[in-house]
Amino acid sequence: MDINLSKTQYSEMYKEASKGTKWWLTIPKAFCIGGLICALGQALLNMYLSFGLSKDNASMSVSITLVFLSALFTGLGWYDKIARHAGAGTLVPITGFANSVAAPALEFKTEGYVLGLGAKIFIISGPVILYGTLASVVYGLIYYLFLR
């Protein structure tokens, strides 16, 4: 399919696509919903501590619970609805990372387990894992060589 656009048509499409957001609404919504996710994490931590778990085990349990809920909500289609309103408020916590793994898994499962699910599951989160690991190695070397 060949699309031929004039400069004016392209300019009009560009202006339409790049309309500004209502930042005075999106920033508070992202802050509040991100804060609610963090408050849920704190409530879970308090609950797990009250069950008698050590602080380390309670923290691990909170992470597991939030990742599970994020994957579940992604599978049910709820996470996208929340993210549509919350914006970056759902991306920053661990829930955003879990969503970035679960969403491609759901999207590409029809292509099969190997070429679909296996090949595409880390399509969004893969660069985060790669560069996060690389950055930690670089920071570790800097610390080892210069700061210890």
C-alpha cells in the first residue's frame, strides 16, 4: 500500500496527532493512582507482617502479590482501563513491569508458544532488563575500582 501525502496533509496529520494533553488533569491522576498502588503495597506489607512474616519475607510477598494482581488485571483487561486514566501512575511501580511482560504474552499467544509467546514475551520489558543489568555491572565496576 503506497500512501502519498502532500506536505500540507502531512502537516495537518502531525498537528492533529501531537495535540497537547491536559497536564493539569493527567499529572494529579497519575500521582493519585500511583499513590494508591503504593498504599496498597504498604497495606499488604502491614498485613503480611501481622501474619508473623519477617520483614524480608513480607516485602517479598508484597512484590509477588503486586506482580500477580498486575498480571491478573492485564489478563482481565482491567489494567489497560486503569492505565488509560492513570498514565505513568501505573508504569512506575512494579505493577507496570509485570504488565509489560503479561501484555505481550497475551497479545502474541495466538502465534504459538515458541514463535509467539516465547519470542515476544519480553518485547517491551527486555530492554529494561538488558540495560538495567548492564547499568548495574557498570556501577558495580565503578564502585569496586574507585569507591571502596
